[in-house]
Amino acid sequence: MMETKIIDGKAFASTLRADIARRVAALKAEKNITPGLAVVLVGSNPASEVYVRNKAKQTKEAGMHSVEIMLPETTSEDELLTKIGQLNIDPQIHGILVQLPLPKQINEDAVIQAIDPKKDVDGFHVINAGKLMTGQVGFVPCTPLGCMMLLKHVISDLCLVPCEENNPSQTTNHKAQGTLSGLHAVIIGRSNIVGKPMAALLLKENCTVTIAHSKTQDLPALIKTADIVIAAVGRPEMVKGSWLKEGAVVIDVGINRLQMQDGKTKLVGDVDFASCQGIAAAITPVPGGVGPMTIACLLENTYRAAAK
């Protein structure tokens, strides 16, 4: 049984944020530019409120200008679009993020498309999505960007492609090359936020990419062929260790809250973490895996928006 490496997203994100803070300080000193991030929250969703506070805290710690705009649940779509229009022309704001989900009276797509693509640090605008799909430079959604950073980091410690049978000389040494090229990646979930942009990033790295979804037949057999598994389906502990190819790398994007028998709740991912031990070469935990990378990559995108 192999030893499964736990991919420490919290530590990696901390290192990334420290590097961003260094670059922000240099940008201030050299060009007198302070990156500014505006986060807009409509309504009083408790989970969203915590997330917004964490974003604001980490933005300020990186030396950036942080603006939090809290609007009531009754805010109309026109009122929100007016606020976005004001932020679009505010020279102190380089990145705009509207916290989702939005109240039912507001069309999320209309709001996303109203953000200036040059300030769309979430990477959801159709222009940025199109740039990603066609290989051009734009803003990449934060969660897939964080997943890719973790993958590239862990791949340097692993050799994922086995020797050709009876011909060890033909081994592709990914540990030496530090590359994802040639690996088969299966993404479970086809959302615009994770699944589709993740596929584009992996294709750019010359992976063979399969996107699985609710209509995919014999999902366990498909996953058994994967060198890389990205789980982003929103179903707690759905992916079992027995589904994995031995030595696969697993990136668990899911965040699900389970009610325990003692009345307490527990955060779990889309992957059954315990059953993957000894089978996966590496896996992200939940919490402490992909989650911390999402905010760190938001700061990375905000820095890039200001530095252009």
C-alpha cells in the first residue's frame, strides 16, 4: 500500500499570499498604485457573510485597498447594476466581485456580464471565459486557478506515468519534468465556475481531458482510467477510493456540510477521503485543501488587474 500525500492547500495559499503582498508593496513603491478590490454582497446569507469577511481580511493583509458593499435582500437588479457601473469607473477599484448566490429577483448572468471584463477578477465574464477557451490571456476563475497551482506543485514530487510493460526505459518521468503533459484527467462536474474552466486549463497543459456529469454512464469505470481526478459535483463523499486508479492525484473541490448524530455538523468534500488513503498518490483534504487557494487566487487576479 502506497503512502498518500496530503496536499496542504492552506500552507500553499499562505506562501502565495506572502508573495502577493511583496509584489503589492513593490507596485506601491514603484508606481504608487494600490490594488483595490470591491466585494458586493446582497442579502444576509450567513455563509456568504463569513466568506466576505475573510476576503476583506486577507485583502487588507496583502496591503490592498478593500471595499465591502452590503446591500439589503430587497435590492433590485437595476440598483445592483447601477452600483456595478459606479465601481467600473472608480479608478481606485481594480477588481470587482459580486458574491453569489443572489436573491431571486436578480438575474445573476446580467450582473456578471455588467462587470468590466478588465475588473472581472472572478473570471466569469463571457469575454474572460472566451479568452480562456481560446488560449488567450484573461482572468481565470479563482477555484480552477488554485486547483492548477496545487496540481503543478504536487506533480513535481510524483511520477504518475508508469513504465511501459517490460520496457522501463520508456518511462515518462513527470517528477523530473514537472509536467502534466500526457496525463488523463477526469473532471466530475461541468459548471461554468469549475468544470469547464478546469478543462480548458488542463488542455493547455496537454492533458487528455474527460468531463463527467450526471448523465455519464459507469462513472467508477471512467474514473479508474484517470491519472488526475477533479471532483466538483456537490455530492458529499460520492467518489470512493475503490473507484481510483492506484497512484492517481485527487483534487476535491467539494464543500458539503453533513449533519452528525450528535447534532454537530462536519465539513466533507465530494470524495470519501478515508477510503482514498493508500490508493491515491496525493489528495486535497476538506477543509484545508482547495478552499484557501480560492481567496489567494482572487488576490492574485486583483494584483494582476492593478499591475496592467
